Amino acid sequence: MESATVALGHHAEEHHGPPEANQSSRIDKQTLGILLFIVSEVMLFGAFFASYFFLRVVVSPAAWPPHPYELPVPVAGVNTAILVSSSFTVHYALESIRRGNREGMKLGLLLTWMLGATFLFIQINEYVHLGFSARDLSFGSIFYCLTGLHGAHVFVGLMLLSFATIRAFRGHFGPKAEDHLGVEVPGIYWHFVDVMWIIVYVTVYIL
Amino acid sequence: MLAAIKRPGWTRGALGALAFAAFGFGLVISLRAISGLPLYQTEQTGYPHVIVPLILAPLGFLAGFGCFDYWLRWAAGAPTIPDDHSQHGAKTWKDYFRFNTDHKVIGIQYICTTFFFFFVGGLMAMLIRAELAQPGTQIVDAATYNSLFSTHAVLMIFVFVIPVFAGIANYVLPLMIGAPDMAFPRLNALSFWMLPLAGILFIGSFLAPGGAFDAGWTGYAPLSTGAPLGQSFFNLGVQFAGASSILTALNFLVTIITMRAPGMTFWRMPLLVWANLSTSLLVVAATPFIAGAQFMVLLDRLLHTNFFQFAAGGDVVSYQHIFWFYSHPAVYIMMLPGFGIVSEVISTHARKPIFGYRLMALALLGIVVLSYSVWAHHMFVSGMFSWLRVPMMLTTLLIAVPTGIKIFSWLGTLYFGKIHTYSTSMLFALAFIVTFTIGGISGVMLGMVPIDIHVTDTYFIVAHIHFVLFGGSVFTIFAGIYHWFPKMTGRMYDEKLGRVHFWGTLIGTWGTFVPMHWIGMDGMPRRVADYASQFGNWNLLISCFAFMLGAVQLIFLYNMIVSWRFGPRAPANPWRANSIEWQVSSPPPIFNFDEIPRVVGGPYEFGVPGARHAIMAGEGAEVPATEPSVVGSP
């Protein structure tokens, strides 16, 4: 209690900064934050996957996809390969900056960004040529929602990568762990987007 | 004027909301014009020219208000400016009305905002009881009645009980674990400012053509997919409230895991911290499910997708599965932080260590795990798979075990304790144990399939939910508010008025909700404005108690406001508690600590000679730290 009154006297008007927080875990705040955010995102996808299996397995229509509709499995397969390869380029960017190779980081980020944008472009192109809309049966609704939700995540991932790329070209990152969180954290998110696409692709196109 | 537009704040926020709303309106109208559609679509579930601006206007407000300023600067690649702490702390009352990153300010903001919604929702409860005092229709028509009970529930759940706990923990938790602030202070402020927007959307739905949403707080499809425009306000408001609570929970988890004081191992954390850790795990992993469910309803309403349209291959019952997969864990989101508060209050005022501290923490985690496996006990009569009934019954009964462990541990803590009831918080905590146990037992009854089928959609359900949410959650909220009021305001509240409030609330709660069990057993249905005249006398009695219950809350309001302004100065530690927040001044210094304290023992070592929980800066330098400053990540 004594210390409390002392503390009050000291602090009443002064405006110096807060004390340094104790780091009580080996994992840093930003990485843990994005991992928890990804848990939340996985569950959001989980809600839509739950709906998918209700519509497909519980309702159990005669054919899935319903009769006249077809999904372009090979095109989407190529698209999958494009997105998966972007996971390697973003990993290359992170490894480069860890070794202090700024040029490699810039190249890796740019390649990732372009691969992601290509994926999104092909996806939109696929939507245009599918021949059914979100209003056509529950199949159309859940197809567009699952792939669209994923597309929205690709878009968000691209935004994060843009921020990282802009800062990379302005020379903002360094080889020390705390100096390239701005590459690492969007990278973790991008890996999540990739893995989630593999699950969506396998469930919606192949199964 | 120009300066006010450039500076983040209310002016820029209002302009941002207007600009974004106008953009959304223009976007919808021009897209419809290009597609050759009529410009306005006003069948009752449509209104895209209202919905899109409703999504964008809150975002515009947040952007204008300054919630994104730092991040936008970062995203654009500008060099980061060192924080000058100008957004931290409150010097005048005006600082509570701006974007503020201080967890203490945000805590107060949360508590005041949520209590505003508590009183609005309470007023709706009074209207409901006034209508139900007599059989027949007297005050509101049936449609308005439906809107009233739906809005009452939604306000109480989404913008009172869930966020008020976040508010209390926001204030207390960083102090308790010896952290200077939350892990992400700007995210914390953003989370808060989304909350009033959700509340405004819920209340604003009364202005929509067709009235406020009236499908209950559950918003079951297909009732909700065909409901008037107000239902879309609910769908959107839930998104904002949900995003707010997910981001807050994430913030709590990161704060608890990475920012504990040296020596504060997991087994030395106060139970309030444990409770918020468990709650946050639930929020992060469960809340996306209600977001998903409401997205689907909104898409069905707005874009005419077929998630819940039977004729087009949709599945109506899937709504209930997805909804309850969130909403059953949500009842623990509304209860676990209260368990934490009660543990603090009871241990402090019984002057005894918590009985079975580790089991208390593990019971919390047990509830977290089990709560994901009981959702379908809300759906015994929904026409779901019949094989799911018995497993859900068994898990429901099983989840009573960790809850029972907590009840017995509190009783064990009280046993042979020196029980002080000079604080209203202890009275509420003791009343909580009794009332919540009754509510818990009726919950076990409802877990049994045959009893549940008998009383489904009767007042027995209303009685159960109010016993656990009012007699449970709200009692713990009052206990927490009274307990930390001296810490938060630096003033003592009026104990006499606190007692009047307590006894009025206790008698009002029991008088209101106990008879509901009986009329529910006799078959009075819930969610109807009129009822069979044989229930008239009971309902009149219930309404009288309910009005008393409402009236005594005004005493609480008066006590809080007047004591905050004129109460006697509070000492740093009026309850002689051990945890760290009581070792700093009341109210705490602007940056919480000069130096981070060192934790050397458990938080509840009352009556143990020489036991210390924490050593503050500038005292006890001779005591060596017994723990390494970095402990393993969990």
C-alpha cells in the first residue's frame, strides 16, 4: 500500500512512457496474434463447410453437382498449382531477408503477389463461364460462398502482401527477427490462404 | 472547421459515415441502372440500397474517427512515428469520447456503453411485463411485442453481458498480470468502437419499414429469411458485435500469454485471468459460426441464395446446427468471466485461499472443451437426426460436472472462512452461488430429452435462462462493478444504497423468475403477447416483481453516478486483496507501473504468514526473484 501512494505522487502529472512489458513467452505478440486470427478464420470456413455437408450429405440430392452443371476440375487444378507455388515464393522472400538478401525478398514478394493476382483472375474468369449463379439451387449458393469466401481471403492476403512489398521496396526490413515481422506475419496468413484453398478444392471440386 | 475535418474525431467520423453511406447508395443505384433493373428494390427482404450503406457507414465512421489512421500510414509505407502517448489515458471526461488506446479508459468506455444498452434493454423488459400483466392486448400489438422481446434479448446478450465482461477484464486484467497495457492497444480501441455501432444497428431497426427484427434473438430460418427489413439490421449488427468480441478475445489471449509479469506462471494467475483465458478461447473459435450463420441468412434475404430454401435443395435445420454451435458456447462466454469475478470476490471477502485452485482452472478448461459438444440439446424438437438426442443429453449432463466443481470449490472456500459482508460485491457473489445453482439444476432438467420436450418453448425456458443469465451473469457483473468501483474511479460507493440495490435485486429476481417455472410447467408458451386467462394472476405477480426489479436498478445508477462524482476518496486497497491491481493507487497511474512488479507467490494466500503475491517496484529489493523471467510458451 505504501508503494501505491508513492506511485501516485510520481505519476500524477508526468508524461513519460510506460515501463517495458515483460516478455513471458518465447512467441512474439504479432505471430501469436495472427495464429489466433487464423484459428478464427478456420472456424468461419468451418461454418460454411458445415453448411456444405448439410446441403450435400444430409439433404442428399440425386446428383452432386446437380445434373446440367459441371465444374472445370482441370482448370481449377492448374489454378491450385499456381496458388500453391506462391507459398514457396513467399517462403523464399522470408528466407532471403533472414539472410539479409533484400533483392531476394523483393523478388519473392513480387512473384507471390503476381501469382496470387493470377489465381484471383482465373477464379473470376471461371465464375463468368460457369453457367450457373448463386441463385441456382443450394449447390450454386454454397459453391459461390465457399469459393467466394476463399477469394475474399486471397484479396485480403494480397492487400497484406502489397503493404509488405511497398515497405520492402522502401528498404524497411532487416535480417533480425523483430525487423522482418512485416514479411513474416503476412507470409503466415498467405500460407493459411493456400492450405485453405487445397481443402476447398478437394472438397468442392474433387470429392 | 477545416482543421476539424482533418483531425480524427467526431466531425471527421460523421463525415466519413456520410461519405461511405453515399458511396454505397450510389454504387447500388448505378449498378442497378447499368443492369437495367428498377433503381429501388423494396420487396420486404431486399432493400440493397439500404443494406450496402448500412455496411459501409459504420466503416466510414471508424475510419473518420481515427481507428485506422496508424495502420493506413503503416500500410502506405510511411516511416513509423514513435508513439508520443497522446492517445493514452484520460485527463478530462472528454478523453472518454475519443479514440483512446489506454486499456483503463477503454474499460470504462465499455462498461458505460454496455450499461446504457442494459438500461435500454431493461426498459423493453418493462414494456414486455406491462403487456403481459393482464391477458389480452393492452399496450403493444403482437408484432411490436415480437420486436420488443427480440430486441431485448439481442441488446442484453450482444451489447451488454458479453462486452461488459470484456470491459471489466479490459480494466483489471492487464493490471492483474503486471502488464503496462493490452498487447494491441489500437486493436483494443477499434474493438470497443465497433460495439456502439452494433447497438445502434439493433436499436435503429425500429425505424425500418416493417418494424424491428421480430424472429427472436435466435433468428431461426425460414422465419428470418422472410422477415421484414429489420431482420437485416440484426444480421449486420451481429457481425459488428462479433468482430468486436473476436478481436478483443484475441487481444486478451496474446496479452495473457506474452505479457505476464516475471514470476507469474500459469499456476500463479488469478482466476479472473484464467476465466478470461478460457472465455477468449471460446470467443475466438466459436463466434465465427454465428457470423457464418448470419451471412447465410443475409445472402438468402438479399441475393436470394438457397441455403435455407427447401424447394431449391436448402436445409432449414442446418441453420439451427450452425447457430447453436456458436450459441451454446456463447452461454459459457456469458458465464465464465463471471466465475472469475466471483472467485476473486469470495476469496478476498472470506479471507481464505481458493479451495482447489488448480481444479478451478482446469474446470474452466473442461467447460471450454465440453461446451462444443452440447449444441443440439437446444434442438430436441427441431426434427434433427434422432440418434443425436441421447449423446447430446449425456454431454449436457457431463458439463454439469466441471460447473459443479466450481460451486463446491466456492463453498469450500467459504467453509470456515472469515466471511465479511461489508461489501455489496460479496452479497452479490453469495446470492450468485444460490441463484446460479438453481438455474444450473433447471438446466440439467432441460438436458433430459423427455422433460425438454414437455417444456420446450414454455416459460420454463424463460425462467431457466433468466436464472442463469440474470441471477448468474448479471449478479456477477454487479459483484465485479462493486468490487472494482473504488479501483476504477478512486471513490467509494455508498454501501447503504448498495445494500438496498442488492436486496431489491435479489427479491425482484426470485419473485419474477421463480413463478415462471410453474406456469411454464403448466404450459404457458413463451414469445406470445397474449395468453390463456388462467395464468393471469401469476403474470400480474411476476410483473409487479419485475417492476420492482427494474426500479431498484435506478438506485444502482444513482449510486454509481453520484459516488463517482462525490464519493469519499478510496484507498489503494479497500478490500485488503492480494492481486496486483490493488497494490497500485486508486485509480491506477496512467502507465500502471513505474516498473513491472515481480510475482513471488499465488494470488490467494490469505492468512498464510509471510506469503506475498507480488513485490512492487521500490520495495522488498532484498527478496530474490525465484522464477526465471521467461517461462516456456504454453
